[in-house]
Amino acid sequence: MPTLVHAVGRSDLPAYPMSDRFRHEIAYFMSVPGAAGVPELAAGEYWVALDQTRTWLDEGAILVVSPLDSASRTEVELSEELEGWLEWMAKHQVEHIRIG
């Protein structure tokens, strides 16, 4: 069964299906809770800044920083699945999501 990404507050927008591994991959895309512009979120909800979404799409990759050494950074190319999800987010101007 796929993981569904729901746009919070957007009942007009059907959920976007993703593979189950997305439950772990969202950590690379979510804005840090408590950061400027990030509202309080319920459990299972995430904030993905629209400007960052557009940057990742333009670059076709994300920058991953090692949790053990912040100086170690790797650029990871977006998979087709992740690119499709980011395009959905940008097209519909979604920032607040729930994974279910």
C-alpha cells in the first residue's frame, strides 16, 4: 500500500501517492520545526518551504549533510518519484503536508 501525502487544509486536492520509503525520506525535505515561518505542526505533519521546493526542482538534487560531521556534504540527485512529488507541491503551492 502506498504512502499518501495530503495537503493540509486543501480538501480540493487529491492526496499524492508515494512509496513507503518516503516516510523516511521526508526528513531530507522538511523545514526544521520552530524555524522562522514554520507553524506549529501536529504529529505526522511536515512543513516543506515552497522556495526550497523550487530550488530543489531547479537543481535536480538535494544537499545532504552528514549528522556526524556537518562539514561532510553530498549532493544527491532527485529520483523520478521525488521529482514528481516536488512538482506536485510546487504546482499546487503546498507547504503543509500530512503523511498517511
